[in-house]
Amino acid sequence: MKLPFRVDYADGRQEILTATAPDIICFEDEFALSIPKVGENVRMKHFAYLCWLAAKRTEPPTLEFDGWLDTVESITVVNLWRL
């Protein structure tokens, strides 16, 4: 499973971050919540955490979650069919 997101940063940068199996497993452990259950009670923090995990995995070194989140302006779920 892959979950792509577009992240717009406060400095004007934009990137696509894709959460993959390792990120999803860390997310599920952190929130004690499976991805299908997220759809029942979507929180922006869930999307942000998945993006941060993907950034941390693919672009180290990455700030800790709260520091990274301070640099984010918006997060958009990317339509899988458009990739």
C-alpha cells in the first residue's frame, strides 16, 4: 500500500511524499489505529504524521515531528489514479 501526499511548505517549496508499508506500520503503532479505521475519524495530524514518517525515511536528517510541522503550510491527499 502506498499513500501519496502533496506537502506545501511555508517557504514555498512543494513535494510529494509517499507513505509506504514501514511508515504505515509506525503510524498504526503510534496511534493504535489501523489505516482503514482512519477513514472513519480523519484527523489532519494523522496525515501530517504519515508525511513526516515518509520524509524522515527518505530525506534524513528531518526535524522532529513538531519542528517539521511548523514548516508545513498545507497537506493534500493525492489522487492515486493521477500518479
